[in-house]
Amino acid sequence: MATTDAVAGIAVDRTSPVPLYFQVAQELQRLIASGEIEAGTRLDNEIVLADQLGVSRPTMRRAIQYLVERGLLVRKRGVGTQVVRTSVQRPLELSSLYDDLVLAGRRPRTTVIAAETGPAEDEVATALGIDPGAPVVHLQRLRLADDEPIALMTNYLPADVLELATADLETRGLYELLRIAGVHIRIANQSIGARNATPAEARLLGETRGAALLTMTRTAYDDIGRAVEYGTHVYRGSRYAFSLTLVER
Amino acid sequence: MATTDAVAGIAVDRTSPVPLYFQVAQELQRLIASGEIEAGTRLDNEIVLADQLGVSRPTMRRAIQYLVERGLLVRKRGVGTQVVRTSVQRPLELSSLYDDLVLAGRRPRTTVIAAETGPAEDEVATALGIDPGAPVVHLQRLRLADDEPIALMTNYLPADVLELATADLETRGLYELLRIAGVHIRIANQSIGARNATPAEARLLGETRGAALLTMTRTAYDDIGRAVEYGTHVYRGSRYAFSLTLVER
DNA sequence: AAGTGGTCTAGACCACCGC
DNA sequence: CGGTGGTCTAGACCACTTT
């Protein structure tokens, strides 16, 4: 008898445009999330699993690898593949605060404080890899969740990347607007730190003077390696934290 | 003529125990880091590259994928593979503060404030997935770099994971000691936030009262899915920040 | 010695992009 | 349309872990 008969019940759809390895990975993830495969369980080996699901070993490996990279499974040569003994997984990777809040079931709202085009200052030009003085869109927005201020966000984008309408910015996240404009962000270099709030920040965020803020500075690149966004955001330390899952590769 | 002749100069060693895909990836990375392949350059397609290096296409793909995951390359179907237009990459993944400081050329030092075994309190037991009251090692350490305080670190480990000697803790990082003990950390769930320093923290860290601190709470799992460490660390916001590279997968 | 995951191959077909 | 990366296969051999 197999250690995990639940896996044998997975069926793949070869007529679907969804890749086989992804179908398998998602079904496995569902079985793990639902508890049908318990935390700590050891899976059958790759060859048995591949046979049970009717896919090749490389495809099965790829599905497993996908979940290993997301921290749901761990594997050790000569030993086997096991489900990690974690209750909740929040393997966020590249996401925006807007998306995060929606996922958390909060009601996000955005107030646009500034949205204008002007010449890039040196710091911005350096971060974006463009010439100083080149036109950039400068944004400043206040993000609220359930009408409570959460973050103050300052962004700069090369003017040729995106045309911005204030109305759009109040109803959609910046990343969503970029996606709609055909800009696909693939890589971001981030730096996360902490500092005390300035009086102006404290006022906008509804914090006391000198409150601890979480700061995040980011430069994002699209799928042709072009810098498309530079942002400096500050979050209320009392109301927000970054959660992430790191995996050794 | 190829767009990047430098790649053709890569030679692989088939007698080496280092995997072929890794040899190729490292050589590519070196060529990019040294500037022999400039930022923004488009590489030849996979099949040409594979032929030039004398490896199969899957192996070549794997090498490229490795660098894509690390944010050095971006690829787009129907278009090609390009070098990202970033100057410096610091794609830290799963690492310890000790390792970070060594890499940055700083001189780290550790003072052990507490190292004792006792029963797990509820918060700790929950995080580690063990029974409340089970024996855990409790550590509190002050990390300094060039004799300047940087962080105050509190850790809990199940008592059966590691025997601890205070002397070891002052000369080696916790993760290094775990590695030596045969514990291989694979996954960590982290939460990063900010808050104001308590008077005791301010005193230990040499900060003013209410200074902004960067907080990191982490639970780490080894390669058989077992929780092996729970830690709550606070860093001086004025002296430390997390840098990371995120890649959409 | 037996069982596991890790690597590598040669080839096929498909989906997407830009001309 | 031609060129690119994305997926999938069947099989081989190897390295590591445990018994």
C-alpha cells in the first residue's frame, strides 16, 4: 500500500491548455491544503507517482519541484519527499500592497496626492537607469484599508512607460494598470528598513510623532530587462508587516 | 555573427562532479558580472547556445532558468533572452545576518546574553509545532559589526535539535552551528515589521528612546520538514536593512 | 544492497511574438 | 511566416542515504 493513496486520485486533462506539470502541482497543493495529505507525510517516489498519474518522470519532477520552491514540500536525496510541517503558508513573492490587501479580505482604497510629469532628479534617474532630466511620472498616493491609513507610496516611472489617469489610480493598483498597459514586471530589487516618521508622514498616516515606520524601496524591471518603476513606500509599523517564505535552492 | 560571442568561449568539464548546468550557469554569471556580456544584451537562442557549449538543450535551458530565477536574465517567448539592465545584484535568499555581514566585509561579533534550556511557552510551542512545556533552548544574543551594536536576537530551538556551547555561539553564527550539527535549513517563514524600541532595547542597542527598529520573526524548517528554529530579532533601523531580489515565476 | 532523488540526453510538438 | 521559448517524453546513468 502506498503511503499516500490520495495522490492516485489525481486526474490530468490532456486537452487543457494548462501545462501538465502545473495541473499536477495544483492538485497536489489542493490535497495538501485540504489536509487529505497530512503535514509530515512522506510521498511515494517520483516514478511511482508518475505512473499513477500517467505522466513522465520529468513532468512529475517538475510538479514536485514547483511545490518545493514554494515551500510546501521538502526533499532529500536517498530519503524521499515530505510535506512540510507548517500550518499556514503565505509564499508571496512579487506582489503589490493592493493585491495583498485584497487577498487578506480587506477593503483597500487609494487617495492620489500627486500625479504629474516632470524631469527626473539624479536619485530617480540613477535608479531607473535613464538620463537626469528625462521626463518621469511622479506619483504620491495614500493607501487605506477599511478607511484606515496604511501606507504612503511614492513612485516614479519613465514617462514613456505609462499614461496615467488619476481616476484609474484610485480604483486600481499601479501594478494592475501596468499589466493592462502590457508591461509585465518580472524582477524587483527591494530594500526593507525602518525609521521614525516625520511630522508630515505622521499626520498623513494618522500616527503619533516619531512612530516607527516600515520602509520599502524598490526598483522593478519588466520582461525585457527595462527599469519601469522606482518607488519609496512607508508603512505604519503598527498596522502592516511583510510576510514571506524563503526557500534554499 | 552571434550577438554574444563571449558565450562560445565557455568550456565545460565533464569529468567534474559539478553538474553541467551549474558550470554553464556560473560561467554565464561570470561573463555578465565581468561585463563581457553587457547589460541589455540579447543572447543567442537556446539551441545555438547548447550547440556552442556542447550540451543538450534541456541542460542549457536549466542553466538559463537558474539565472532567470536569480534575476540576472529575463526571457520572453517569441522574443528571446536578455541580460537585465541592473548594475548590482544582491539576490540573498535564505541567509543569516552573520553571513550577510561577512559578505559585506564587516567584522561581526556576538555577545551571548542568555543561553539556557527550559520549558516552551505557548507562543514558542505553537511556532515550533511542539507540546507546551517541552524542553527548548532559549538564546539571546547581541550582534555587533565593527564593535557597533546592530541587532538583538532571540531564538528558541527544540532541545533535541542542538547542544549549545556559549563559546561556539560567540565565534560562529547559529545557522553555521546547525549546519555543522547536520541540520540543513531549507525553508523559512518570515514576517518583517517595524516598531519603536523599548527602553531596554534602546539601551542594549545604543539607540535613543523610541528609535525605530526593524523586526523579523522567523520559523525555519529543515530538509525533512521539521521546525528547528523560532526567532524574534530586532535590528537598528538606522544601521540595517534587508535587501532582496524578487522574481516572478 | 536497495531505494531514493539528481543529472543528462535527443528529439518532438506546441504557443507566442514580430515582421 | 520564421524564430523564439515552453512543454513533454522515454530512457539512461549517477550519487546519496539507509538497512
